[in-house]
Amino acid sequence: MTDDQDTPLVDIAPKRWRCCHCGGTGVDSHGQTCQHCEGLGFC
Ligand SMILES: [Zn+2]
Ligand SMILES: [Zn+2]
């Protein structure tokens, strides 16, 4: 019986880095679409 320490990397990798402007929410402080990431939340 094999009990390897094969840690399953089921970690969901982010598509891109979290937007440095809206923090990944996709909206700015005014509740409008972030112009930095166009509402994607990543840039
Ligand atoms: Zn950004
Ligand atoms: Zn943004």
C-alpha cells in the first residue's frame, strides 16, 4: 500500500494578479467599474 506524500495541488490559481487599484473587487471606491481593470478585478 503506497502512502506517498503527494500533496494534491488543487489550489485554484488566480487568472491574473489582483488589481492594485480596486483590490480585486472590480469596482472603485465610488461603486463604479474600475478603470484600471475594467471591472475584471485583475490586472
Ligand atoms: Zn490594477
Ligand atoms: Zn481594478
